[in-house]
Amino acid sequence: MHGEPVTHRLDDVIVLFNGLFQPHFNTRLMRGGDEPLYLPADEVVPWHRVIFARGFYSSALHEISHWCIAGEQRRLLVDYGYWYLPDGRNAEQQRRFEQAEVAPQALEMLFSRACGLRFHVSVDNLGGEVEVDREAFHDRVAQRAARYEQEGLPRRAAAFRAALLAFYQEGEPMQSALSAGLHVLDQLRSRASHAALPS
């Protein structure tokens, strides 16, 4: 696979995500319909579901980014307990939307790069009363991504990115890519638990 053109198949991303996070976080990545959605486990489905829209690669990476940032309590709530404003936002609503989207889109940018894909920021506000400065928002996202690279990604994001890099950049087979991600997950987990011990 080294040196050969990379084929981007959503099934690979699903296998990587589920292989990393189903055993440790009881969470699966799934294709959905028109709208993305996060659903916690319930009495009908015993696992949490990160559902991305219409089989889009960018939607999958975007929803994974949100999941990687959401804390433990948020992951027990439908859509992490947030209410998303549809298009048609006013200036203040758009400002808040962009503020909330900088970190997840920065992770999405890093995931896209790891896959060898072009990243496009999402600021769409169709029918909104405010002009959207896509370039300025892209710069803020890129700065946040650079900060993540400097300071370190959240643990689940770091593990997922390691698996993507191994699979897409280094040409590792699926099992080796999963091992690379699991290694990062375990490393960071043990570092976090040592940091939590009283000195």
C-alpha cells in the first residue's frame, strides 16, 4: 500500500472508530439520513451512537470531532444536551455558533489532514441576516488546530488521529492502525490516572 493512491472508504473510518471506541466507550459510528445526531444508549439500543449525515466523509469526521470533545456527562444526553440553531442565524447567534465550532472543526481539520483530504470549514448560514466571513473563521480554526498540535489533542482525538495516520499516511493494515490508536489511548489513560494520584 505504500506509495499507492489512497482510497477513501467510509467503511474504513467506521471500522477504525468502532474498533477503538466500542470496547472502551460503548460507542459506534453509524451512517444516518439528512441530519447528524448523537444518541446515548437506551433500553432498545445498548450502545451510544455517533450518527453522521448522508454517508458524507466530512460529516463523519465532523461528528467524531464533536464526540471527542464531549465530556462524560454530555455523552449521556441526546446531541450532548445542545440545541443547534438551524440556518437563518442573526449576528449574535452566528457569533456563538462559530465560537462553539472552532474546537471541533480544528480537530476535523487535523483528522482530514491525517486522511489526506482537503478540509473545508462549515459556517453556512443560509437565509441569515449576517454576512459570514469564511476566511476569518478558517484562520481561527487553523490557529486552534496548530494549538492542539502544540499542546496535545484530547485523549480520544489523539487516539483516533494516530489510527488515521497509521492507516492513511503510513499504509499500515487495519489491525496495525487500530493497535497504534489503542496504544495512544492506553498511554494517555495511564498518564491521566497517574496525574490524578495524590503526590
